Amino acid sequence: MDRFHEKDISGCGIIGIMEQSGKRFSGRDIITSIASMRERANGLGGGFAAYGIYPEFKRDWCFHMMFENKSAMVQTEEYIRDNYKIVKDEIIPTKEDKSIKYRPLLWRYFLQPKEEKKKLHYDITEEDFVAKTVIEINTRISGAFVASSGKNMGVFKGVGYPEDIGRFYRLEEYEAYIWTAHGRFPTNTVGWWGGAHPFGLLDWSVIHNGEISSYGINKRFLLNYGYVCAFFTDTEVITYLFDLLVRKHKLSFEVAADILTAPFWDDIERQSEEKREISQALRIIYGSALVNGPFSVIVANTNTMVGLNDRIKLRPLVAATSGNKLYIASEESAIREVCPTPDEVWMPKAGEPVIGRLKGKNG
């Protein structure tokens, strides 16, 4: 048998590149990098997240929308206009590609919540108001999906190989200080435009390789805090968990990692007394937020990019630095494709986060 067909590719390819100084660079490198991991995908999903791409609208919430039909667009616009001032809206520019088929209508809106609506919802933050809008659209309006909803960022995704998706969205024409990319190899769900990665909420974006066996428990836990899963993908759960733990509960990324990839009880018993008390408390309070199963993820927001493995490292993840740039990927070769001689290369330990932050930001 051909040795190539014997290879265990571990499904999906992920790559993130962050310029920690905040200097923006074009999408060419991220397309080149993810293209080198083509064998990790199968053409049923690819996508990118980019931060810093809308400096002229950096104070506005930007919704990247997917509409399966005109009716969904009309209903969504009615809902948006009732709650937001539309600063600008337009079709998302694309370039025809024969490999990209059955595309939805792709539109973007730059929005400001109406003052009267903010007063009406005085008991929640503006971020919570926007998150509520996203979940409402995704769960109540058939055929409408919010791909991303942050400020000065956007998610570009679809059904196809990632390099084709990148060219389709003309990403070489954008500049960002964080780029992430994903090549999907669907296992438990079909390949469809809304189910491709990254998954986004507010300024969060998540790309994921693996399978979350704790999806049901995590989903029910999140429902207690108002998060309704609508995209039929376990990546959605990870996104909401980071939003809950870091944005709403004000925990650091290090503590969030300790919750999501908590040590086994036997390992906790061997910790120092101080550390053991903290670990036990986190397991008791956030036990249902523990993410089980083989996975590696790259999570980004406006200030930060984080790479994280499951607690026994069942999926590959490698990191590297070159000057101010941080690279995190499924394979070292994907990094060296665009950075041949990095300053440092290492393989993060199981459950140990790799964190890149904008200079001068605590993240």
C-alpha cells in the first residue's frame, strides 16, 4: 500500500501569525502557510480571521453575514435597523473561483447600537447587547448566520480548500496584525459555509483541530449563561467558553487554560498545597467547562492570540517566534514556509497556553 495513504493526518490544519508590535501585514503569508497543509483538509471547509483590517471603522461593530436567501437578509436588516444605526453596509468583495460553489450572499454591516436601545438594556454591557443580537439572529432567523461581529476585524470562511477561500475573499488586499487560518477535515458534521472555521463572537475567533467529547456537558453549562449553540460545531462551544471566562468572569488566559484543560485529580493531589487549593476550587466551580477530547486550538481577540492543546496533547501544536512575530501551527513546516529561520521553535506542553499579546496590552 502507498505509504502516503497510511499516514495519520490527525485532521484539520491550523495556523496563526501575530505581529505583536501591532504592525499590519497582508494576507499573502497566511494563505501561503495554510496552503502547505493542504493534505490536512478535504475541501469541505476553510477560513481566516483578520484583526486590524477596518481602521477607518474601528469604533463600529462589524457584522460579516451569510444569507441563504433574500428573505433572510430582509428579516435580518429589519432586526438590525430596529436596534442599530447602520454606519455602512456593502457586499463583501470576492473574486470568482470555479472551485467555490453554492455560495451564500455575503454582506457586511458597520453598526452602532442605538442610544435608546442601550438605555432600555441599561443592565447589560454593550458587548452583551451585541452578543445577544448575534445569538438572536443565529437562532431565530432561518437562513441567516453571523460569521463575525467584532470591531476592526472579520472572519472570512466557506466550503473549499483554505487557499481557494483566501483567494476568493481577496485576502491579499487586506492588512492585519493577527491572521489565523483553518483547513477543515469534517468528522462529525457536514461541510457547510456557516460550520467552517473560524467561529466568531464579538472580537473572538477560534480555529480548532480535533473533537470535543464533552460538547454536550459544555453546551448545557453555557446555556445557564445565555449562550445558545446554533452552528452544530464544537468549536462554537470553545468560543463561548473563552468569552465567558475571560471577558465576563475577568479571568486571565492562564487561569482559563487551567479550567479548560484542568489537571487530572491524581495530578492535583501531587501539587503544592497552595496550587492544589486553587486547582480544586477551579475544578469544583468550573467542572462543566472542562473540555475533553483530542484538540488543539488557536484563539484570538483584539489584543491577544493564544494556542492551547488538550491536557494529554493528542493533537499536534508547534510555536515559533521571529522578532515581534509569533507563529502557532499544526506543523512546523507551515511556519517555515513563510519564516524559514525563526528565532525559536518549540512544542508547547499539554494544557500549557502559548500567549501572544500586543505590546503595551495585558490581554
